[in-house]
Amino acid sequence: MRADGPDGMPPLHLPRRTRLLLLCAFLLLVAAVVADLVSGPGTTLSPVLAVAPVLAGATTRSARVPLAAGGLAVVAVGLLETTNTELPTEVHLTALITVLAATLASAANVVLVAARERELFQVRTVAEAAQRALLRPPPERIGPLRVAVRYVAAAAEARIGGDLYALVETRHGVRILLGDVQGHGLPAVETAADVLGVFREAARTEADLGRLAERLDAALAARPGEGRFATALLLSVPPGREPVALVNCGHPPPLLRREGRVSALAPPAAAPPLGLLGLTGGGYPAGRFEARPGDLLLLHTDGVTEARGAGGVFYPLEDRLPGLPAGSPADLLDGLLADVGEWVGAAGLTDDAALLAIRWES
């Protein structure tokens, strides 16, 4: 369990390499003091003690720590002055002023960094709350379905983006949406919020899945002056044993894993992304497939399939999926994200990724 600090922020964690570098600097400081003591009364290395408050400030969010280290350094300068009696007073005064200046600067830097960290922590906390309100975590079990969702932002500081998902249980069955809004930043988030709001209302009233997609398209096209669109997958899982309906709005097709084999569920006809239907005419045709107990359906955004590995090779999701964990949907998604992380290495993801896995239980 993480122990937060008194201000609610997580405790300061220094990477192992950083701790090692600080330890080396501290050892050099100790070696300089020892060299000063044995070098005789005509030389001094006391200005090096100005490093002490700087090192202390790198390990804390409290200004008291570098101030205390600076106080000890001033005392050490005074003690070294008693052994370096052949040096003029100006040299000792210079060392003292240097240590004091470094102490005050280190304390000021700690205060500034801590204030910025608190501001960033508050922003990230608000973003997490916004994500929970916008992308509501689905229950693990809905009717005959076991469900798991994962959302990974490409930027480490981000918590939410243009990828979206929603599950709604209605009298028509379980309605599922996964999509990817064109663009990034706050405008994409606002568009995603509009799409989700319309979906959660229309999913309960529209019996036809193609008509539901048209409602979402109309809402997106009505947004003033942006021309923003979204690719999306819509599923309707009926309460009985009827086939599952699937509408693909210009999105990467979902992958069905059945008895160890994986196949992509291609749409019956090409359809444009949401918001662009007016440019092409027509509608959103619904495909259907018979779901069997044990089937697992993976819906994903292109942040996964466009993840680049060594040599710029895209992640081959359809080829890798059969070898991933065959346990619960959550196990599958955790294994998939770990595999993608190994594929991209230190480069990381270049786009947000949303994953939704559904397994039909007996």
C-alpha cells in the first residue's frame, strides 16, 4: 500500500541510478573534507561544502532539510578555518558566503519544485476524477458476459484522451461502444464526452443498432465548426440466444478468439466514421455472428495495432493474440499490455490505447 505524505501527495521516490549518483557525490564531498584536513594549514577545500545543501535538497520536498544541511556545512567551514591558519580571512569568508548562498538557493529550489509537484498532483487528481466520470468502469459481469477494460494514455502525465468506451444494459440487451475520436487534447475529450452522452441515452431507446449509430453520427456532425469525427464499434448482445449485432463505423475490426483460433469480424459493408455519414450517404449496416460459450471478443483502438517495435514494425495483434493468457478477460488484457510494452520497449506508445475484452460464459 502506498503511504501518502501529509499533503496527500505520494512519497518521494528516487530511482536507483539517482540514489547511486547522489551517494557518489556525497563520498566525494567526504573525501574533499578529509583532504582538506591532511593538506596542511596553507590550503583549503572548504568551498566544496556548498555541495552539501544541494545534495540534501535533491532528496526531499521539505526546505528544512537543505537548511539543516547548510547549517552543518557552515559549522564545518568554521572548524576547517581553525586548521587552515595560514590562509587570509578573505578566503574563509568567501567559503562561508558560498555555503550560505548555496543553502538558500537549494531551499528556494525545493520550495519551488514542491509547489509545482503539488499543482501537477492536483491536476492529475482532477483528470482521474474526470476519467471515472466519463469512462465509467463496467461491472466485471453483465448477464452472460464477463468484461474487462483497460485504458492506457500515451503520455505518462495524461489520464484521459480521445479514446472512449461504454457499456449499457437495456431492454434490448447489452449495448457496447468503443471508439476513437480524431485528434488529441481537450477538444477530443469534449467530443468523446458528447458521443458518450448521446450513446448512453440512445442505447436505451433505439432498438436498431444501425439507427443508434446514425444518432451518434448526427450528434457528432451537429457540433459547430469542428469537422471532428470518430471511428467506433457498436455491439448489441441480446438477452436470449439471438445473434450478436455489430456495427463498424470505420474502426479496426474486433477480433474473435474461439477454441484457440483468432479471426477478425469484418463488417458486411464499408461505413464511414461517425460524423462523416453526410459526405457518403447510405447508413450503417449491421453484421451478426453467433456467440458461443467460451468465445472471447477483443475490441481495441489503433493505439495498439500502430505500436511500433524494433525497425518500426507495427504490433501484430492478430498474430499474437492466440498466445496470450487464456484466463479471464482481465488476464488477457494484462498479458496483452505487457506484451505490447515489451514490443515497443523504451519508446513507449505513441497514441492512446483502449481495450475491451468480452467473454461469453456458459
